[in-house]
Amino acid sequence: MIYLFDGSLTGLLTAVFEWFERKPGRTYLQLTGIFQPDAFTESFEVINNEDKADRVWKGLQKKLKKDWQRTFYCSYLSEIPEAFNHLFQFAIYIFESEIGAAANYGNDHVVALSKYAKSVEREKHRMEAFIRFQKTGDGMFYTSIDPDFNVLPLISNHFKNRYADQQWVIYDLKRKYGLHYDLNTVEEITINFSDGAKSPNPSPALMDEKEELYAVLWKDYFKSANIVARKNTKLHLQHVPKRYWKYLTEKQLA
């Protein structure tokens, strides 16, 4: 049996509820968009239900410690198709086992979720470290990103606390949504971009007139603080992989 869902967390949790209600036996969870039907496999389309999803999540909260609740959520944010089935199977395993079953690293789903969550947490920390804002002409601080995983929900509090005195937007170009902080709250937004803005480096015409000067000053500071004799390219790439250089002013201007 294959359960089909839309990729949402509500859909995934609803699928767990449906499995326990129907008890269809061995079941695999798959995204509707990538499912290839065949004559020998029965499928069931999961219809999202907030009440059922809430019941499953509350049940998981009773069975899992806080760190494993976060591991579950981070694994979901990985958006890796195989991760969804591991999450589905993990939830069933947890409900059918005694409290503490998440510590059983002999279980394939426990190992898989640990691996996915670690990758997502690493991406979260790198986004927090490497994101650079640019001031727009209307006084907003803006940056666009395209991370491997959907980390916006995880970095919201970091930037709200660190830049509490300025309005900012962090926009995920890959997933086509972003976060907007208005000095009070952080809200999820979508933007219809002009050609000049839909880029990690928006057109100078959209930026504050002093933004280019700030970039040059930062470049000069970076060069003066850099000790050429101690340059270790291999170690530098381990800490700042090339795929993150597009976010760094000092790399863009080098």
C-alpha cells in the first residue's frame, strides 16, 4: 500500500492518523507529485485534516522529548522525498513502542531522522552566519537566499533578536516565500519581484545610495584584517564552502 500526500506537515501527520485508523499493513508514504501508479500497487490519497494532524502531533509530544520533537520537525524541513517516508514510519514506530524508543539507534528510521536533522541544523547555522543584509531605497534591510533545505522557520528568532531595531526581509528564492520583521512581529510573506530584485544581488537602483559605499568599506576592512601569511584555503573552504560565497560581501567584491 502507498499513501499519497501533498508534502505538507499537516498531510504527513494526517497520514499517520489514517494508518492507525485503517491498519492497512505495510505502507509507504510518497509525494503525490512523484507517484508512478502501476497495476500491482494499491494507493490511498491522504486528505489533509487539521484535527487529525493535531491529535497525532500532541501524541508525539507525549512520547518524545523536546530534542526529538525538533529532530522530527527538522527532518521534515529537509524536504528530501525519502525523509517523508522515514518520518511516517518513525511516527508509527514511536506510537507502537514504549517511551524512549527514539534512543534506539538500531532502528533505521531513528538513524535516518538523526542524519536529516543534522544536515538541516548545519544549514541553519550557516545561514545565520553568512547572511548579509543590504539596505533598500525605502529603508528596509533585505537579503535573498536559496538554501538546500527549508530553514526559514528555524532562523526567524535569531534574526528577530539580533536585528530587533531594524525592519528586514529574508526571502527564499527557491521556495518563493520569505520572512518580514516590522519591529514587532515576524510574518511570512510572498513577493512579486521585478527583474532587478529577483537576485541575490539586487540592482543598485533598488538600493540605498550609501549601500555601495558600505560595501566598499567592508571590503577594505576585510582586506586589512586578513593576514596573508596565515592563509589556509583548505581550512577556509571547510568553514565557508564556496556555495555560500554569494551571500558574502567580501567575496562578491573580491
